[in-house]
Amino acid sequence: MEVAAGVIAAEQVISTTLEGGIVAGVALAQPTQPLKATFTGFASSPDNDGLDSLQRSAHTITVLNGKAYIFGGTTPGGDYASNDIHIVTLPDPSPASNKEYQCIPPLSAQENGQLPPKMANHTACAIGDVILFYGGTENPSGFVEGVWEFDTKTLRWTKGGEQEAGGAVPPTRHSHNAVVHQDAMIIHGGVSAKEEPLNDAWIFYTPFQGWTEMPSPPVSAQQSSLAVVDDVLYLIEHSTSHIDTIHRLQLKVRDSVWQTITLPSSPEQPIPESRTGSQLIPISTGHGRNYILQLFGVKHTPLETLSSEQAYLSDMWTLQLPSSSTSVTKLKDSTRETLNFFSGEFSWGKVEVVARDQEVASEGKSLPGPLAHFAVSSIDDKTVLLWGGVDATGKTVGDGWLLKLE
């Protein structure tokens, strides 16, 4: 009996091991894309051509400590928005919470100090409790100089980032990109004061308010998008018909150089069209699984086929990035590759939008629809806030949307 019991036990171990291996193999073979997304209307601004209208484009929105800070841009009438900061409190799951709104006029941190001009086509980055605004065009004309810093605790402005004796600063610009890495802001590209495209990259260190030029990426000086994930700077170029390459720079490696990665493309593996007026933002679905999300925009048209018609896009795509080095997901991806399963690294997936039944936002819309020149900011690893922009009819809108990805 003991021998028979031992044989039965051994068979059970073998069976369990085989079943576990089959289940694990099936799990590892499951694709990591597409992601699913839901939109929820957050707020809506009524029709208003005034300078304080929250219907705007070419503006910025920055989420910090549960509040969204909206600044700059142009209004439906084509005027520059005021230099007030608009603060909207984000939804709170607690029953007692209210969606508070404040409009903060510009106040300097120094007596008789400078105040920011009205601006559009600028960028905004949050470091600590401070929002850094850089670049852009200024009303009535000209370019915004220096780095404007708004302290969200004191609600006061200071100006920094200007040239000191012998110190280098980047040329003024608009329509550029800016991202944050630790306590520094990185900028790239844009259009110069001479209306010439730029392809330089600079880093602004907030502790000592100084600029340092970085290696220029191997791209043509046209439209591009930036994101930072796990100490790596990623750049997507929008100069060809489709986004089939990505460039990356290791930010913590001395003398790092740009690397160019060709992205897989086939009828079974489609890739997104290049676009302008769009946004790129990093997201994570947890356990070290990282993506960058490409949102909406206007279809890029090569110069040789340029037409007066603009094709506004409503699609969203995620590009899967390498998993965080110490994560469970990294181990799973390594196992996938060992077993000849595709890990999905550096591949595109088209986001599937889950429709909602109720009408939200303005005009009964349940989705933002085709949109460009809007503002976006992360709320958490997989929740994004969008505000404003220009829709496919050319109308400047004032809707806020919460986008959740799974």
C-alpha cells in the first residue's frame, strides 16, 4: 500500500507540474496589447470668447496634488488667453468632495517683480510643488524669454533660467517639447525666433537654475514627441507617414549616445500614422509594465503631398517599452523570449475604447472625438486628464476628460 501510495503521489506531482507548465505557457503566450480605455467627462466650459475662457488651444494643463492648473493658450476668438492660472480640483471618491474652481491673477514672489506674459505654444513641467513654464509665443508678438516658475503653495511667480555671465542658454522657441527627469526639465526642438525648425536638446537643472546642452537626436528638425521612462529619454519623430522608429537616450549613463530602434510593422502588426498637434505621455499598467501613449492629433502630410485639408484623428496607440528592471514583468518577458514567445517590447498596439452609455461633457458627447492642440497631464500611472483643443470642425473646445487605461 505504501508503495502504491508513493506511485500515486508521484503521478499527482507530475500531473500538477505538467498542468502548471501548460497554464504558465498559456499565460506567457497571452498578448500584452491592446489596452482598453474609458473616457469620463470631467468638466465643461460654456461658450465664451473672453480672455478668461477655458475654451482654448495651444495651452497647458498640469496636475499636482489633486488639482489641475490650466494656463495660457488661445481662445475661440483667436486672442491670447489671460495670464491668470485656472485651478480645478480633481474628482474625489469621497461623498463630501466638491469640484472646486479658482482663478488666480498673476502675483510676483518679489516686490515689484516681473509677471508672466500671456503665452501660447509653450510647455509646462511640474517639479516638486513648482510648475515650470518655458518658451512659447507672447502676446501681442514675440517670444517668451526665460523660465517662469509658479509655486502652487504660495500662488506666486518668479522668473529664472536667464543667461548669466558666460552661461549658455537655449535659443528662444515655441511649439517645442519638454519633460521632467528628477529635478530637471529637458526640452527639445520647436521653432526659433527666425521661424526656423530647431533640433537641439537642453536640460535645465532647477537647483542651480542653469542650462546644459545635450546631444542632439538623430532626427530631422520637424515635429516630434518626448517622454521619460525609467531614466531613459524617448523621442518619436513625425516626419514620415507612419511612426516606424523611436530614438532613446540613457540619462544616467556618462557620454550616452542616441540609439535608433526600428519598430515592427506588418498587416498583423499595424503602426500609427504620424501626426501633429498630438500628445505623448508615459503610462504603466502596474508590475513594471511600461508604455507610452500617443493621443489623437492631425494626420501628418508630407510636403510633397501637402493639401489644404487636415485630417483630424481620434485614434490612440500605446508603444510597449522595456519592463522595469527589477519587476516581475521583466522576469515574465525574459521567460517569454526564452520560450520563443513575443514579449511585445517596442511594438505598437491600438487602444480599444470602451463605450459608455451615459452622455457626458458638453453637447451630449460621450467621447472627445477627433481632437488636436489639446493639453494633457498624468493623474496617476494609468489615468490621464485632457483639456480643450480644436475639434474636426475647427471649433476650439473647453471640455475636460478623464482617460483611464487598463
